[in-house]
Amino acid sequence: MKVIFVGAGPGDPDLLTVKARRLLEGCRICVYAGSLVSPEVVGLVPDECELHDSAGMTLEEIEEVFARAQHLGVDVVRLHTGDPSIYGAIREQMNVLDRLGIEYLVVPGVSSFQAAAAALKTELTVPEIAQTVILSRTSGRTPMPEKQELEHLARTESTLCLFLSVHKLDEVAAELANYYGEDCPAGVVYRASWPDEQVIQGCLADIANKVENAGIKKTAMIIVGQALSHDLPVSKLYHQHFSHGYRTADTEDPGGSS
């Protein structure tokens, strides 16, 4: 018997991995994050599957499901939204499983930040502009480590993907504008890949107003950075003067591009 932490992806069941779909279609016990996982994804489990919505459960109640499944010798699919490794609270569950002597494994999934980037039709990394992507959030009931507060992250001017923060977008935009500039591109994607997905684009000066007017208050990804611009340096990967292991340059660049 084992517990399998499965990434449910951002919402669209077509974005599940093949392995995730196979596990869901064959599972007998499933604990899922009902407040976040798409009903279409949960609907892939067999009719006879025993379902537990973790949205209303405590860690102790989840442990009871694991322990009973262990007694029955039945595998459990623990279904988490997006990718389980990002804000999935899986470590505490793994500690429980270690204590119970239950084997577990993790099946990764597509994260909402990736689905949001796809919805924005953008690349998060751009040569000479942004070679670092930061995944973070703002403080709330869960405080942020002091050195990871927004002002410290903003100093890097990396592409910034913020989870669980759209309700504070006015504060976030004002803070980031001090480092990125008010004209820095910003995008907000509500329920990326769901049927009711909304994509809002603007800059740090106006994104908060646009999102407020759209009535978005939760379940949205914020992406900020110059990588969202369109007029950006071209990658050397396909440059005619750039040689690499799979292609010889047509004419060597006098500047010695590398």
C-alpha cells in the first residue's frame, strides 16, 4: 500500500499528465483539494471510488484516511492542485506517512504559473532581460520570512510570479513599481485553463484598477516583469552567426557571439 501525491494541474483535465490520469481512473480512495481542483479532474475517478474533500478536513482526519487505507491494503491518490511541490503542504503529510510506515511517491503536475504564462502567450525568460523566475507570494495569515519579503525579491528585477496575492494587488503593484517602474508589464490570470479563465494585461500603474473592475479577488496568478514585453532582444540560439553542437553558423559574427 502507498500514498501517491498527484498534481492535478491548473484545471483543464487535458493538462493532466498521462500518469496522473491513469492513476485517477484506477484509484479506489482519493483525497482531493475540493476548493481548488477542477470538478472535471475529480470526475475522472471511478464511480466506486471513495472520495474525501480535504477542504474541510484537518491533518488528523487525513491521517485517519491514510491509516484505514493501510489497514485495507489499498493505495490512496492524494490529489493536489497544480504541482504538489508548490504550496501543496505535502511535507507535513509525508511526515505523517513516515510515522505510519507508509510508502509514498509524487507525480508532478503543471503549475498555475505555467498555465498563466501560456494564457498570457509569453515567455518568462528573455536573453539579457530576465534569466531568473521567482515563485513567491505576499504575507497574510502565513507570514513571509523577512529576507523573502516583496521588496527584497523586487530588487532582482526578475520575472515575478505571485501566488495567493491578488487580493492585495494594489499594495503589490505600488511596491513593485518602486523597483520595476510603473510602466513595467504586468499580467493577472484568473483560474488559468478553466472554462471561465480571465486574462488581464497592463502595467504596474494600471493593473490593480483593471483587475478590480473585472471583479477578480482570488484564485489568480500575478506575473510581473520586462519579460512580458514584446520588443525584446533575440535569443542567440537561432541566430545566423551563432554556432553550437547541432548547427554551424552561416557567417561567423565578427563580435564573437557566444
